[in-house]
Amino acid sequence: MILLHSTFYLNWTKEIFNILLKAEQLASKSNNIYIEPIHILSSLFLTNNLISIWFGKPNLYIKKIIDKLLIKYSTDHVSNQSLQKEFSIQSLLIIQPLFSSPILFTSINLFSILVDKYHTLVNEFLTELHLNKKLLFNLKTLNKTNILHTSIYSKYFIDPTINSNVYIRKNELNTIIKILGKNYKWNPILIGEPGIGKASLIEALSSEIYHKNVPTFLKNKEIKFLNLSMLNKTSQYKGEIEEHFDQIIQLSKLHGNLIIICLDIQYLFNLFLSINSGDQDSSSALLLFKNAFDTKQIQLIGTITPLEYKKQLKLSPKLDEIFEPIIISEPNDQEVFKILSSESKKLESVYNIKIPINILKEAIKLSRRYITTKVFPFKVLEVLDLACIECQLDHNTVRAHTLAIKYIYKSISSLSGLPINIINKQITTDTQLINLELLLKQNLFGQEDAIKQISNTVKRAYLGIKQVYKPIGSWILCGPSGTGKTELAKTLAKILFGSEKEMIRFDMSEYMEKHSLSKLIGSPPGYIGYGEGGQLTEAVSKKPFSVLLFDEIEKAHIDIVNLMLQILDDGRLTDSSGKQVNFSNTIILFTSNLGCPTSVDMYNMFSFKDTMLTSIKTYFKPEFINRLNDIIIFNALTINDLNNICNKFLLQLQSQITFTNPNIKLVFNKQLKNFLSIWAYNPIYGARPLKRLIEKIIETPLTTILINFTFTTPHIISFMFNTTSTKIQYGITKIRDYYTSII
């Protein structure tokens, strides 16, 4: 049958080829010159195909009846001189649609043509075979769509969506095609983080096969998605999932040119696992079908995350014998731009917004820098999508608008939690970044060197002048208690990240034992809490832009200090479950009281800073000290510093009172501030005694006044220090005009 051999690469399934080949053999057996419709019809029931499954596989009795029918309908009896037969005109009319069909032709399509053109012949044939003729009506209904939409195939498979505009990542796609053409381990499994583009690669492969832009061995292939929801719904008891999968293999074998896609294939593995939960190695139930994979009866492409693949491989190491892993890496900026250019056309049509090229490039750059918890290309697509909806909501008109850069800043800010002014980095006189040093000095007094050093480092980092993967900055803050080490961390968090809540504090006195390391990175396997993450890794995962304060680091166990080496050097840490956390957008501060003077006289010595520095370098290993930006020694506070701090505390008190009762205004004279500063001064204890003194002298009497009096009109409550009597005087004055400033 030369015609068949020359048309093998048309849109025929393998079963069609086998049916026509069997028809030729039947014609030769009956000593006919031509292949007649009866031979094709008989071949449909004698070949293991969809029709034989639909009507029931023929037994020996049915085969005998078919032999009798062939003798009855045979004509032109001649000697069997040649095994190759030609189609009769009637048979050519039957198979003619096979040559022009744009879809894959299967046995049901062929049988439907026979029913339409030779209804009498088919009826007589079914009557002789004692088969149910009511099934003919169902077959004609099913044939209105492609066979793979019918109840046989749609039970297990779902059609892919062909997207001609999808960007094709050539390297990864070529790797998939090479594996599909292999003779062994020809089932690729795509391993990559969520959002990295595994499904897009499948979409690109579907598009290339549909448009025949693939090697010869793939041109006749068809892609279908495995219907996991159906498998999950209908597999309740042991053995059912294996039965379903056996049917899938049979359908794939009959089709002959089917590539099955299973997105998130771990759900298929877990389905085998849950149904066979009593088995010792229940996950490997899939290996019952290893022979089907080895003999190319089924070809499967799966996608999975690295963590899930590692878990499944640990449960069943032999899975590696079935699947060929392909590691999908994050695309570079050029590839992301091409992907974004393709996807932006969809967004433009959906939102009626024009997206300029420079906006795409800026979105890629900002996403890479500020969104660290997700991967490309998903995160930049999410940024662009959010920016488009922001733009549409702002304008809300039919007329098309151009997407402005401010919407990219808004979406980045929304997804990362960073203030917009930090993201756009507009270096002007009114931005917080350029005024960082000044803003710190408004909250921290007497520590000019520390403020200057930290400000310069932070500015360099935010302008990109730092090693990419290292934290923004890391310092040990040494000095007496109450000099502003914790206050510095709170102020940095508020200025840079919008709130003091962005400071994550760890009191290292809670981590003095060796086993407390598991609190930070999670419990090891076999211990309670394994897989739940650690306090440090989980906190930074939720707040990648934050200030980390490790209070009194010298109290921590030495293993915890060693743990910090990787964070300070590479800006990353892996928790107990294998999840990697990025620290490149954090500011890391360690506080320490090592070598602090214990008497007032020691503060008068010029060398007390050298003593503290020597203590730090003696206690900590050189590899820890070397990875820090610097060791900052805080100065002991002077009376002038306490005076400024006193003014700050009183301003905070005023704002608290105004918030609860706007009719009250507090007034303090200069002599009172000087008195409080001098009375509370102690270089060993810093500013904390001042806070307690204000509570005793100011806040306690103020509380008594607020309880005993009701202020419905504006009043001034004054606190004055009388230098003559050396006493503090309190007064309440009713005023007509209410001023908001403190005199």
C-alpha cells in the first residue's frame, strides 16, 4: 500500500494507519484486487482501537462471523499475486477526508464516515455481530467535535490554549524538544520556582507544534493536559488510580502521537500516595507503569517546584528513571524584556492603556531590586498589571492614556512595602534620603560620628554603589546603656521603611543555649516544629525591607554568631526546610556593652573607646569582625545632649496629650529643662534616668490634673522651675485662643 506509506506524516493517528494496514491484509486474505469498504469496516473491529473499546472488544466468535461476512461481500476473486492492494473508488471516498482534515483523524471519525456513506452496510454488519445499534447515535453526536473532546478522551484530557504571541525561550524549549526525541528517558520534568515560566514553556511548545515549527518527529504530535481534578474525584479506593492511569496509557497508545502535560505533577504523585497510604513505599505506585514509559507507550511532560521534586525523589528515588529533569532558571533582563513586550500588548488591549518601552525597562530594574520574595518573569508582570489598574482607576475614561512611571512606583511600593520616596530615589532637598543625616540628628543626640557613617553607607547602598547580594549595611553598636543604640534602629526603620514596626528585634539573652539556634532557622528533621521555619527566616521573608536589631550580641551562643557570617557575606540564609531567605535589603545592627566603663571616673579617660574596641575584637572572631561595615563606639551623653533629649521627650508628651484632648496645651520653661537634664545626668546610665524623672515630676502630677478636671475649652497647663525657691510650680490657665505650638 504505497499510498499509506507515503502519507504517514499527515494528520492521522497511529491507529488509523494500523486500521488501513489491516484492511489491506484482509483484502489480500480474501483474494480481492481492491480494498473495499467492508475491509475497512472489518478492520475497525479487529484492530485494538477506540471503536473496539466503544462496542466491546471482539471475541473469537465475532472474528469467525467477520470472516464469513468478508466472503459474502468479496468480489473479483483472483489469485493472490501481490500483498500490496489499491483502494477502490468507494474506499477512496471514505478516506478522502483524511487528506484534507486540519485535525488529527481517529477511528471514530473514520467510523462516522462509514455510517454516513454506507449506513445499510454498517447496520447489517452490526446485526450480524449482535452489537448494540443504539451506540451509533452516540457516536454520530460525539463526532461533531474532535475525538479528544469526546467522553472517552475528555474524561482524562483537556485541550491546551494556543497562544501565537507567546515569547519563546529558545534554550529551554530546545532542551525540551531534544528530550522528547530521545529513545530513553524521553519524559521531561520542568523544575523551577513558582512564577518562573514553566507553564509558558508548555504553551510555547504547544504553539510550535500547532504551527509545525518543530522537527519531523514532533510534527504529527498533539498536546493534551491531564485532567487531575477528574482523577482526584474518581479515585477514592485503592487500585482505582492505577486503573485510571492504565486507561490513560491505553488511550495514549491508541492515539500514537499524544504528548500528555501534567502541570504540578506532585499532585499526581500525592494522589498515588494518598490512595496507597498503607504501603511502605506508596509513592512509587507510579513505577508500576515504568514499563509503559520505557516502551514509549506514553509520553508525559511534568512541572514541579525544586522543593517538591526533592521531596518526591526522597520518597521514591526510582522516579529519576522515568523523568529527565530540566532546571528552569530565572530569565535575564533581556529575556524578561522580550517576555514583557509580548505580554504588554495584552495589557494594553485589556486596560486601554499605552505602555512605553522605557516604562517596561524601569519596571524590570525596580522589580529585580525591590521585590525579592518572587521570581522573574512573574513578579514584573504582577507589577505591570497592578500599575495598569491603578492608572485605569485614576483616569476612568474611554480615551486611552499612557502609563506613567509613578504607577510603577506605586505598585512596587504596594508589593514590597517600601515608601515611594525610597523607590524613586529623586535626590532633591525635600526627600528623606538626602536629608537622612539631618533626620537622624533630630532624634539622636551626641552621636554625630555614628550618624554620619551610617548615613553615608545607606546612601551608597540605595544608589546601587554596593555589592548586590550583601545587606545594605551591618555594624556593631557599642557604648554605655541609654545612649541611643536601639533608638537609632527605630529611627532608621521609620525613615527608610515607613514605620518603627519595620524594625525586627531579637534579644540575644533568649538565645544563649546551643539548641536555641533552631529558634532562628527552624527545627531540624525529626524534631517538633520541623518545616515551620524559624523566627529570623520567617520574619525576614515577610519583611524583606527591614532593620534587624540583635540586642546584646555577646550573650548569644557562639553558633549563632557563626550563623551571621553567611548573612553578612552573601546576604542569604537557608532555613531547616531548605528555603533560602534574602537579606540584601536589610540593615543589620548588633548592640554590645562589652568593655563599657563601670564608673564615672573611667569616662574621663581618653582611652575608654580603645578599651571597648579591644574588648570587642578580643571576644569576637576576626571572620565576624571582617564582615561588618564597622564597629561604632557611641559617645557618653553630655548635659547638653540630655537637654536636647529632654526637649524631645516633652514634645512627645505634648503630642500624646493633644491626641487625647485637643483643648490642652503644655508649656515648660527653659529652667525646668535645664533642671531635669542636670538632675538626671549620669554618663553610666545615659538617657533612661531622665525618662524616669520626667515620669515622676511631670507625668504623675499631669495625670492627677487630668483626672480631677474636665477641659471643654482650651487651657494651658504650665510647668515652671523657680530658680529662687528651687521648686517646680504647676499652673492651669484658661485661654481664648488655642495655639498648637509650644512656647
